[in-house]
Amino acid sequence: MTIARRALPLRHSLLVAAVAVLCALAVTFIRPPAARGAEHRAPRASHSLLASSLASNANDSTRMAFLDTLRGASKKLRARFLSPRRAAGIPVLRELFGEPVAQRPGVYTTGDSTGGFHFITMRPFADKVQGRIGTYRIGNFPSERRTAARAITPEGFLEVTLANQDTRISEHFRLRDFLTKDQHHVWPKYLVLREPLLDKLELVLSELRTMGITANQLKVMSGFRTPQYNAQGVGAGGRVTDSRHQYGDAADVYVVNGSKDWMADLNGDGRVDTRDARVLAQAAERVEQRYPELIGGVGIYKATSAHGPFVHIDVRGTRARWGEL
Ligand SMILES: [Zn+2]
């Protein structure tokens, strides 16, 4: 009698322990693959998954599998951008980098066999006072105007310094590639940039190569444009007031193959014109067909004396086409 009474709680506690171990294994093995499909649609969800998957009890292969999901559809992203508030909500980032990751803007790098992954803590949007952060002029976003038709306000600004400007945020792009081209002597500079744009540009470059076209480098002629810079060019034949470039999800790009900083002869007809831009636009079209979550604008621009033909690519979330398609 006494033995039976003692055996029951023992069996019970063994059962509880077994269930706990099975649950722990399920968490370890199920979470990383579950995050894959949600990457673009739910960045917030993937960041909280990051927290659990990079937890100290996760083994190295689990960690690597999870970092892999942060590399985007192209698998070429090397950075994620976080507001301080969001960084604070991911305990593992604070474990890895300490409290500064949630307090001090900057680049926080985790080393791994493929050259590191950067978590970049942004300056909060509220740090922009009277259109500036420090002495860097940014201006006011359309959403800050009372008559704003839409209310898109960037989450924050990437702080670009002389020291971090060369940080590789994806396989082929650096932070400085996307800076507004003004205020050359003012540092730090500030940048709004969204990871899906980087992902799409990497995919377009791969797609060109898949199409059998030589494409050594995809050059960004214009990436982020501060509202104050964008406003200078608004007008007939120029920029639009509500340009996607202000939201960090648009870039004007062209392919460079040789030493000359000019669009390459992509269709091989011996000259460089809008037809080459059309080849680049076709690659963007093919990428959108395969990755509808990266849908956006594609516009073709012809050469002027100042620049060669180029293509505008963005990830606005709805299809838009213009120019000589
Ligand atoms: Zn553009």
C-alpha cells in the first residue's frame, strides 16, 4: 500500500518531465522553419522569433538556421534595422550586446562563418527636431503635414558615420550607397531604408545573371532622398512630391560592367539607350512574379547629358509602371 502510494507521484513527475522535454524539443525544431514564410509579411513576428531562437539554450545549427531566415528571399541580406524600442523588446539582443543595443544607435554585429550579420539600432523618428538631427537637414515628411493624404512615417533613421558608412548591409550594397547626395561635409548623416528594397535589388541582380546577362554591379544613382532634398527637384519632368525615395523603399539603379560609371550595353546591340534600361526592368518584372510580396514600382528613364538610362525600382506594395516600357 505504502509503496503504491509513493509510486504514483513518481510516475506522475516522470510524465511531467517527459512532456516538458518534448515541448522543448518541439520549440527548438519547429520554430526556425515556421519563421521562413513569414519573413516579409511579419517582420515583428520574425523579430520575436529571433529572440526565442537565439536564446542561450539553442544550439549552433538552430542559431544558423534562424540567421538564415533573416537573410531575406535573396539570402543576401546582412543587416536588420531596429528602432531602440524594438531592440529593447528582444531580450537576446541585450544578452548578446548589452543594454547599449536598446539605447545607443549603431551597428551591432554577430560573427558567423559567412562574415557577420548586423543589427542596426536606429535613431528614433522623434530625434528629428525642426527638420534636423544635429546639423544634418532632413526636412518634414508628407505625413507630418496636416493635409497629408497618407500617414506613412518612418520608424527611425539609420545613423551613418565616417566609421560605419562602408558596412555591408547585403552582399552587394553598403550603407553609404543609399545616402542622399547632399551636405557632403556634414556627419553623421541620416538614412531611411527598408530591408525589402535591398532584398529586391539583390534579386534583380541575380535575375539578370540568370537571364544570361553580364551584370557586375548594380549602382544606386539615388536611394533615400530626404524630404527637404526631394522638394528641391519637384516640378515638371522632375521629382514627385510624395516620392517613394523619401520612405527608403525606392532606388534608381543602373548596371555598371566596366570602368566607366554608366549604364552597360545590356542587350548587346552596341549602344547604350532605353532598351538597356528595359532589360533591367524585365528582370525586376520577373522578380515580382516570383516574389509578389516585393511588388512595387518600376519606371524607365532615358539618358540625359548628366546620366545614362536608369530604372526606378521600389517596394511600395502595389504594382506601378511608367516610362518607356
Ligand atoms: Zn526613382
